[in-house]
Amino acid sequence: MTKRTGPTNQYMLELISDLKKKAIESKENLWKRIACDLEKSTRSRRVVNLSRIDRVTKKDEIIIVPGKVLGSGMLNHPVTIAAWSFSDGALDKIKQTNAKAINIKDIMKESAKGKKIRIIG
């Protein structure tokens, strides 16, 4: 028998379920893709530094990181970042640049259609 991989965190499983329901309701593949990325094992999940986010985004853009945001590097413009989790250093630097750090569940409620949202990672 093989060992189960993927999330065991109850909140993560609930989020994945909500994302899949949202994908069906809104007929938007973005939510399904994020759910599939979050279903991966912790080692396979995305980890993105602020320096990378700064390089690939423009001012006032909305992005989703289906994983963790780390605080290496600087963020030089305000963006909205939705992620599963943030390091303490990343949160401090995000607040310093007047950017927003929110969880994926909140962005799912705010942007029902998923328009103008990019996945980074």
C-alpha cells in the first residue's frame, strides 16, 4: 500500500473543495487550476520570493500564489497578492509598499469571475 500524498490540513482540503465548486459555478478554469496546484504535496507546492513577484508584476496587478510567499528581495510597487501562506518577513515588506496580502478564499469571493488575475510560481 502506498502512502497518501497531498494535503492533510483540514482548512486546505476545504479550500480545495471550495475552489472546485467555484470553478464549476463560474465556468472559470483559473479556480480549478489553483485547486489542482494546492492538491500537490507540500514539497511540490510553489514557493515564491518577493523579488520574483516584483520582477514579473506591474503596479496594482492581482496575483495568486498557490503556495507560500517568502520575504527574500524587495517589492517596489503595490500589488495584491493572494496566497495560501506568507512568511513574517514577506508580510512586513508587503505592508511597507502599501501592497495587499490576502488569502485565496478572500480573492475568490472578491473576484468571482477570476478576470485580470495571474498565477505566479
